[in-house]
Amino acid sequence: MDLKKTNAPVNTITYNKSVIEEPTGNVYEAITIMAKRANQINSEIKKELTEKLEEFATYNDSLEEVFENKEQIEVSKFYEKLPKAHALAVQEWLDDKIYYRDANK
């Protein structure tokens, strides 16, 4: 997933309910699908951020010394400015990029 190329909104916006429920015919089912995808996206972002921050980790037992690393701060700010996982999931849903199936059918 390329987070730099996403066009998901950073701020909260209102969506048309009929557009959200159109693929499934049920707004609750659509929201459940988007919520599951948001959890997947969130875990991917968290894993990626953790891997990047591990590069800057210094293992020191002293609580008195705190080192500030500019690169680490920049990485953290980049991830803070990204759209939230639920916004990315909604945008994927609207762009018809989420695969889902009904196990009952």
C-alpha cells in the first residue's frame, strides 16, 4: 500500500449513505466490511512505522538521557499527517478496491 499516493481525506467528511450501501444493499454490512479493512490498514501502518522506528532505537537503561533524533521526528510527523485508517478504508470502498464475499451465498 502506497500511502503517499492515496487521495483519502485527512479531515472528517460526510458521505452519501446510498453511495456507501450501493454495492451490498445494506449500510450495516458495508460499514462492517470497511471496519474490517480499516483494521487491516491500521495494522499494516503500525507494522511499517514500528519497523522504521526500530532503526532509531537505542537501548539504554538510563532514564535521565533522552536523545532526540531529527530523522525519527520526521518519520513520526509523516505518519501523524497521514489519513486515518478508516478514511483510507472508506476511500478504497468508494473506489471499489475492496474485495468482499458473502459466505452464505
